[in-house]
Amino acid sequence: TQTVNHSKAAWIFFGKNPLSQPLKGRAEHTDAIEHSGTWHIQLHGSKIWTLRPTAELIKKNKALKSIERIRVHCKPGDVLC
């Protein structure tokens, strides 16, 4: 079994798109975290995440080298973790 380690803090972000067209979103970035990961809960609307393994993660698991980018479309009620 693997232990999941989350910090004692809870970070909550709220966003609203007042426009009738999709927002572009943030530029590609890596969040520096000291725990096992983050969770995204889609409450309303939708969001498309583009994910890829970092160089650090590929060093730990060479099988991930063949993965480029994956797109995840979150809709209301979806949890991405």
C-alpha cells in the first residue's frame, strides 16, 4: 500500500467566467508541492486540463517518458486528483 500525504492546509480557488466564450487559462506551469498532490472538484461549467509528467517524475518512472500530454475534460461533479 502507498501512503497519501496531504498538508493540513486547504487551498480553495473560485472562478467565474462572465463571458459567453471559453477563457484561455494560465500558461503551462508546475506547482511546487510538498505532499502527494492536489484535487480539483468541478462544481459548475467545465474545464479542460492539459497534463504531462514532469522531468522529475520521469526520472522516477521511465515508463512515463513515452507520454506527452493528455487532456482531461472536467464537467460538474467530476473530481481530478
